[in-house]
Amino acid sequence: MTHTQTATESVAVVSGRDTPGVRAMHQEAEAIASVEARRPAPYDLVIRRAHVFDGRQALTGLYDIAVDGTEIASVSAEPLGGRQEIDAAGAWVVPGLIDTHVHFYDVRAVSDPDSMRAFEEDELPGRLGLFLDHGVTTIKSVGDPTGGILATRAGIAEGTLRGPRLLATGCGITGRDGHPAATVFGDNPWAREHFTGEVGSVQEIRDLVHHLADRKVDAIKLLSEGACAHSGEPTYLWQNPAFPDGVELARLPLALLRAGVETGHERGLRVTVHTTQQAAAREAIEAGADGLEHGVTVEPLTDRSLIDLMLEHGITYTPTLWIDDAHPDARGNLRKVSRAGVHIALGSDTFSGRGLFGANTLEEAELMVAAGMTPTQVLAAGTSGASRQCSRPDLGAVAEGKRADLLVLNSDPTTDIGNLRDLSMVILNGELAVDRRQPGRTTSIRGVGRRSRRSAP
């Protein structure tokens, strides 16, 4: 019996008779009770009155975003109720950012089992937290030691480590004496063995891809070449400021490239290929690759038919300007493929030792705008476009049924990408992971009961 019903019945008893007025009151109370009975229970969390970028575009007006458990339950122009409510008061809600190209383990500090264990115990937790602190809720590792990165992924999923959702390829696969085995790890044989997978035959690359798939990696990364211009020969000289004497480098033979892509697809895994030149990019696409890591960086992209090939095959282009902006053609090439309509994913190529994890992802977004993309296009590249690259359609959108990875921003990122830095809150899997609100900010939070804690990968 509701409070309203009880009050109405009391009036009837006091009056001593069933008058028309009392009957009307009773009928009204019953109607209210009926509506209340049909009204759904409050959501776990509601972010109230927010501007929304939904992963592709900014929505018109203000919305309430409801979360149940780990998922977005509703995006509504009408007010919603929740057991916990955040009054955004016109702030912006966007999907959590996804960085699709990260090297997490410190390639200089890790050189044997003891130093790897020290990194995992002393450095790893804080570096994971940096991503969340900058609004990056998902990262994709594309060339870390397989055992270590998969154990880290498991720790995050189990809740023993605080960090963004972690996707991983395990080691990167390259030809014998290819990049980065003979370059980055040329003087670090232990790391060379664990961070890279060097193959010399079709059977070896098939076996390695199957091994990684058996270990439940999220994707496969192949390395076709290094990051310097060459004459097109199978062996060429790596010339990089970090290696002033040059390193004789071998490319991944085409037959192995094809076999690696085919085997990855047989196991249901997306396969992306590290390229830097037009010829290598074409080879990768014709071999069936799903995406280009770096794309074309060391020379101007002059081959329009290559762009047409990207469009025809639905290629995702990951420009990694954070690492490749030193190449004078990298920005212009991104501008060309973006304007042509090629799918773009945000990926920074961030690694230990330069800048900060998370902050480097935001710098990548700003560099992409500087290259000629609009803030809205870059936001899409870092959310829905990145989810496509990662084969995770549950991520990268503010929409019903999607994972509740959300950022609350104090300023509009669709007009100025730098406003990604004006971060108020980070919600990961439906839980408040970062709260950077300051006194005087407009956002406020109100609890209307206790939420149950739930987690999901």
C-alpha cells in the first residue's frame, strides 16, 4: 500500500461516508500508484544535463546518460533517475579515449628476468594509472613481451591492477634481423627474444601466429619494414638519429607477410602491418592486412591509386604523429587520406622514456588537428574509429548497450581538441575511476542509495 493510498483511505474513514470528492481522490491516488508501479527502477548512475559527443558527432541539446552495471542503458533528452546522479550542468560527455598503438614495457630498462620483474613491481602500476588520469580508458599494446603484457591484461581484468582496459598483440612479428629486432633491440638480446618474434619461413610465421592466437591475444601485428627510406631491396640500411652508423635491416619477405595475414584471419584476428613507405603499404593491403600502423611517413604520398586501394579494402590508417611528426611528409599524408575518407584511428606509438603515458595520447590528438583534421574527426578517430581498429564494437560510443567508458569534460572538445585536457571525471566500466572536480566547478554528484560494484573486460 502506498503512502498516497493510505492518506486517501484515512480521509474516507474520517468523513464517515464515500462522497464523490473522496472517490475522486481515491481514484487519483490509484492512478498515481499505478504509474509508480510501472516506472522502472532507478538506474545505477545517471549523468544529468550534459552535452554529448556520441563517438561520431555532437548531439543537439542536453541529455541524461544512464548507466546500469558496466553498460550505458539510455541516452535521453528527457530526465532520468539514478541511485547515483552526477549533475553535469552543461558539461560535455564523450566516450573514453582509445590509444591503439602503445609500447608499454620499458625497452631500455628491461634486459633480463630480474629487471622485468622490477619494472612490473615498481613502475608498471603507476604508468597504467597515467592513462586513466588523462582520460584514456583503453590501450592496445602492439609489441610488448607476450607473457608479461598478457599477465598485465589479466591483472587489470581481475581488478588487481588499476588501469585502462588493455588489449594486446603480444610480440610484434618481423623477419630475421628485421625491425625492431636488429634496431631497437640490437644490443639487448634478452629483450629482442621477448619483445619481437623473428621468423624466417612461411611455416615459422604460421606457427607463431597460431601460438599467439592460442594465448588469446586481441590482434596480430606484423612489421614489414623499418622507419627509413630505402631502395626497395630486401636488405637496406636503417638510418635513424638514434643509430647514426646505420643498421643493415631485412624486410619481411612478401610470402611471409601474406602467410601471417592469412593465418591471423583464419584465427579470427585482425592483422595490422607496420609500414612507412608507399610500396610497403601497397604490399600490406594486397596481402590482406586490415590496417596500416604509421602508414606512409618517410615520403610524400603521391600515389592516388594507393589511397583508392585503402578505401576499397576498408583499411584503417593509424598516423602515429607523436613519433613520426619529425618526418616532414607525415602530416600532409594524413591530411590526404583523411580528406579522401580513409578510416583513421588514433594511435600515438607512445613508449617509456619520453613524455608521459596518457599525455602523449592527448598530444597525438592535437597533432592530428594540426595536420588538418577537425576536432570532431579526431575525436571520432580516438573513439569509434579506434574501436573499429580494435574490433571492439562495444567501445567508443555514447549509446545504449555500449560499454560505460565515459569522460566528463568542463569544456567543448568539438571546437578545441585541447579541451580534452580540461577533464573533470573518468568513468570506466560504469565506475568512477578519476575525479578531478575542484571547488567551484559546476558538476556535482548526489547519491541515492548504494551501487553494486561490477567489472568487465
